[in-house]
Amino acid sequence: MLWKFRDRWLDLTDCAAIAGIVNVTPDSFSDGGAFGDPSESRDHGLRLLEEGAAFLDIGGESTRPGALPVSVEEELRRVVPVIRALREKTDAPLSVDTSKADVAEAALAAGADIINDVTALTGDPRMTEVVARHRSGVILMHMQGRPETMQEAPSYPDDDVVGAVAKFLSDRRAAAIGSGVDASSILLDPGLGFGKTAVHNLAIVAAIPKLAAVGSPLLIGHSRKSFLGSVPAGVDTAAARLPAGLAVTALARSLGARGFRVHDVTPHLAAVRMAERIAAA
């Protein structure tokens, strides 16, 4: 199972890939403002790679619940210098978390390989063409609503969140392929925490085998998210959610997930590799 992008690839057949998160935003939910300077962001990314991340995911616009959009100019100002700084030091794959075609175009020109789009190529009419033309990798994510309002009252017809997410991802995958995106360049992300209650998120994790059967490798982005604080109840800080997050990582890998987008690479990588070792025993 090869994930291909820009004449490169990652082999996800036996070993899942860890994406290390590099947020260059002042308002991300757990590390906003921590790495605002390009050199600080570069050094943070290099540390994540040393810890075992297979690729980095760089974000210049927060998509936390309640976050407001930023301009193209501001997003470019945040991410392009970081991509260039990293590319001077590493040839590791670089992903950019954006839903804007102009940002994606500039990021790919600066050395990025992958576009991680929380709107699954629906937020900008030019995005599909940019991905197809550059033959970049692409991560298609499910999100109900917009970050500003998505967590106000999430609900799904017949309370079937799994069915809704599976259909959306299948439809968006088919649309991307139909518009010239290489099927082997696609990862799918069910969008934990994006327009979903804690119960919805847990149902999605349990349904990973169904979602993994949609046709492309499945990436899980659960790191430090608030639903992890619901079991046990009352875990209010992002850092304190790590044990629950590791449990999700190990379970999700055993159920068929092939990628994990995380803040803390070392422990999540250990959880993934142990799950893989047990499965192979």
C-alpha cells in the first residue's frame, strides 16, 4: 500500500506513518503561538523528524472550534518561510494544512509535497486542479460545518455519524479521482472533533474498519483533542490527554488506520509499532 506524491512515496503496507504537527499559528488549541518564528518552527519540525515522524504537517490557519479564517496573505506569510527553512535542512515529505488554492500553490512551489485540506477540496474551486496538476499528495477530511460554528450542536440524520462520514469520504474521493487526482495520492481523514460530539468521535474510532474500506488509507487526527478528556471525565488540559490519545492510537492501528497526525511523536510512534508487532506475532 503505497501513498504516492510528486514522484515520491511512503510505504504504508506494514508500518503506519506518523505526521508531526508544526503549527505556525497564534491560536491553535494546544500549541498556538509556541512556534511563531520560522527558525523555531523549523527546529521543532526537525525534532519531530528525529523522533520518528515520517512527514510533517505545517499549518498556518487554526481550525480549532470557534476559530475565524485568516487571509491568504497572512497564511502565506506564516507557512512559506517555514517550508523553505525546513526544505533547506531536510528532504522529508512536507504537508501543508490549507483549504486555499493560492496557499497550496505557493506551498508546493516552496517545496511542499502534500496538501491536507479540511474541506476535502470543497473550500476553493481551484484546489482540485492545483493538486492534480502538481501531482501532490492530498488528505481529504470530513468536517461538518465550519470551524467557527462546527461544535455548537453537531448532529447527523438518524444519528448515523459513521454512515455520513463514510459516504462523504467516498464521494469526495471519487470526485477527486474524476477530476484528475491520482487515486494513490489520497489519504482519508474522518475528522475527529470537526463537527462531532465525544460520542460521535468514539463511534468513528470503533468504525475504523468500515472507513478504511472506502478505498484509500485512513489517517487519524486525534492528538490532544477534547473528546479524549471525556474518558475519564474531567481531563481538562491538552497534555493530560496523552494517555487516552495513546490508547486511541494503538486501537486505531489495530483496526486498520495507516496514518496518525500527532503533536507528541515519540509515544505515539511507540504505540503504533507495538500494535503492529502484536498483530504480526
